[in-house]
Amino acid sequence: MQHELLRYERLAEDLSSIIAGGTLRPGERLPSVRRLSRERQLSVSTVLQALHQLEDRGLVEARPQSGYFVRHAPAPHEQPNARSTPDEAVPVDVSQRLIQVLQTGGKPGVAPLGAALPASTLLPLAALQRLYGGVARRHPRLLEGASHINMDEAALIRQLVLRSVGWAGPLAANEFVITNSCTEALGLCLRAVTKRGDTVVVESPSYHLMLQLLETLGLKALEIPTDPRTGLSIEALDLATRDGQVSACLLVPNASNPLGSMMPDEHKRRLAKLTAERGVAVIEDDIYGDLYFGSKPPRPIKAFDKAGNVLLCSSFSKSLSPALRLGFVAAGRYRRQVALHKTVSSGGTNPITQLVVAEYLESGSYDRHLRSLRRIYERQVDAMRAAVARHFPPATRMTQPLGGFVLWVELPDKVDTTALYDRAIAGGVAYVPGELFSASGMYRNCLRLNCGNPHTPAIEDAVRRLGQLLAS
């Protein structure tokens, strides 16, 4: 085993040197697996191990039916800076404008750069459809009734517990509540730990759906400066929570939406300790946690929670299908309150879908799918960054996401992305204006782009047309 390990590592290093030396340039095809196997006198599995190592290092990418290619380097571009935020919490009022933006952005003929949704061609829909048929045949009595008490399928809970070994080491089965999407999970958690009029800390910019939830529940948002690489400022959070006026934090620490930032482990550890000591509940949206770029999966804040104070929420919408409407929360010491709100508001989540996802996870298909999907999303984000660099006005800044599939773009101060939105839609291009990611109306010169679709010539042309509009 040791001898074989050294052989694949040696091949990986040799190929890496050829790439670094420029013999193989970005976009060029590597020798085939069979050729490498024959010429190096290695097994096919050893060659594939070497190529997978190069994939994890971001040097090569696999293209279906074509082989392995040298990856293009992401476009260099200056990133936005974290901005100062208001000192006071404010009521939220974004829902009506956001609904209009999402509705118009989904019109036929409009390039889908607005809503953060993956292309259906990237999702394992055929496999899921087969599982639905199989589950229905094997469990014919699932449609006979529904329960507002026994809401969670044991098979799915078991798979989540097993997966949590890699998240937080592992979580207890009795922490979990299965929900109708991550959105429902976040809403249930907010109801469990706050009351109307309370103040909730959010990142700035913050995911617009979170702001909608705060608005619906009559909660105030306190925006905290957030770095495009490392996430929310722990120092600013420390200052904001000293007076006891904050009830909860609502955060996306891993591959945040819209910045794509990744909070370092040490920051997560400090945040978990600080909030537990001050009695501030942490609601953690980890929907992009599985969609990290690079070789090492990020840990959630939940991994550093020693007091049951972190409520970890996620779903399979960005990785399997938005139509599943299947999420979950590991609610710590708030599990009873979350389960009660779930029981009263919507009862049990579709048991057939729970078993379909459980079987997909158990088969190992999910991890294989994620391995490919992460590379695809990273490639699509890189392609979008390069297109923005080519077509947007000079002095444009953009993030370099560390996961997920959205891109945050900061334009010169004179550009008003809210005022230009209707013209963009009329020109057949959607985006989400930056002010919708702020309770206080900041970021009017910013926008978010969806990178969930393959970067086709049509997408490239949409970015070009949008760049022309923003420069006019």
C-alpha cells in the first residue's frame, strides 16, 4: 500500500511540474488515463488517484467523455472591502421589491443571472425519479396518512447523523428536525429564539431571504461588517453584543451568500464561545457547506458549540434539487421549541421524499455527485469572474468565492444597480440589486450574479450586454 501511494504521488508531482513549467497550458488536454497507465506501467486506479489529487489541488478538471484538462486560472481582480455599517438595529422592508425582482428575473427569454438556482442539467434528477418509484413500491402505506407528532423518518436521521461525523463530530439524532426546505428551518429557529421587536445580528451584505424572514416576524436587523474572504467581523460582533440587546445571530459562515466568504475555524470557535457566554442564539445556514472549493471541507460553527446554543440549518436544494423542498435543523437545546413550531405550522415533511434522499445518501451516490458538482460550480464561478473582468466598467471589484455559485460585484459609486434594473430586464438580463442584501439600503452600486448555469455563449453575451448597460 505504501509503495502504491508513493507511485501515484510521484505521478501527480510529475504532471504538476509539467503544468507549472508551461508545457501544458490552461485548457490543454492531459495524456489519457490509458496512455499514462501504459507509459508509466501503473494501474488505471493509481493513475486516477494521481489525477484526483491534481483535481483537489485545482490544477486539472475532468470533462465528461473527453478526459482531463489543465484548469484556467481564475481572473485576477481586486476584491471589495468590508464596509462600515449602521450602529443601530433597523426594521426590515425588502420583501415587495425582492418579490418583483425574482419574478421578473424568471421570465422566459431573460438570462438567469438573478435567482441563485443551479441548472437542472447539473442535478441527478433521473436517479431521484427512479428512487421515488422504488420507495413508493417498497413502502406502499406511506400515503395512507400523515403525522404531526412522528415527523422525522429514522432512515434520513441516521444518514444525517453519519454525515455529521464530518461536520461536528457527530451530532445526536434527537437534535434533528426535518423541514420543508432550509427556509422553513431558518424561520422555525427564529420563532424558537426570538419574539417580535427583538434584534438579530446579520452579515452585511446579508442573504436577502434572511432579511425577508426578519421582516415577516417583526424583527430588527443589526448589520455587522463582513470581509469578502473571512466573513463576519468577530470584533464588531463582540462590541454589538455587550449591552444584552441582541437575541440571535443569523449567519452563513461557509460560502456565504452573496460574498462566498469562508469564516476561519478560529473565528468560528470565538463566535461560538462569545455568543454562548452572552446568551445569544446562533442560527447557522450551512446550505453551501458541501459546495466548498478546494480539498478540505469547512466545519460549521456547530462544530465548536459546547452549549447547544447553535441551531444548524441546511437543505439539499443547491445540490440535489430545489423541488425536493427538504431541509433540516440540528437545533441543540432549542430542539423542543423548534419541533413544536414545526408541528403547529406544517406538521411532518413528505415521508416519501425523506426516504428517497435517505436512500440516495446511503448508496454513496451523493458524495460522488458532490465531488463532480463542486468542480463544476468552481469552474462556472471562475468563468463568470473572467466574463465580468472582460465586460464590466473599469474599477469594478468582485469577490473570489471560496464555495457556492454566486458572485458579488461592486461597481463605481456612480452606478445605481436598483435604478438600472428595469432596463436590464428589458434587455433580457437578470441580476439582484445590491440594496436588497441590506436592511439599511446599502450597496446600491453592487449586484449579485448567479453562476449556477454552465457558462455558454448565451451567458457570455448576457454578461457583455449587462456590462454595456452598467457603463452607459
